[in-house]
Amino acid sequence: MGTQDKAANKVEDIKGKVKETAGKAVGNEHLEAEGKADQTKAGLKDVGEKVKDAASKLKDTVTGK
């Protein structure tokens, strides 16, 4: 996984946690849901990066590189 992509996903996850916590604190369900959505989106991006890494390793193994 690229370092930049990993960092960007982590930032998005943290922002989502902050939004969720703030939403809970002030009773704003919309903000809380938006924070949860941001966290989910960051998690899905992480999974996508891991799949790309695995595919790249498999390609290298098959081609002998």
C-alpha cells in the first residue's frame, strides 16, 4: 500500500471518528452518521489498497520478478 494512500485513509478515518464523537456530544444524528460513513469509506479504501498489493505480489510471483 502506498504510504500516501495509507496516510490519507488514516486521516479520513480519524476525521470520521471526530465527526461521530462530536455528533454524539451535541445530539446531532446527521453529523454522527456522516462520521460513521467517513470511517466506512476509509476502511473500504484500505481494503482496496490491500487487494491491489496482493494482486501485485501475485503478479510478481507468477512472472518470477
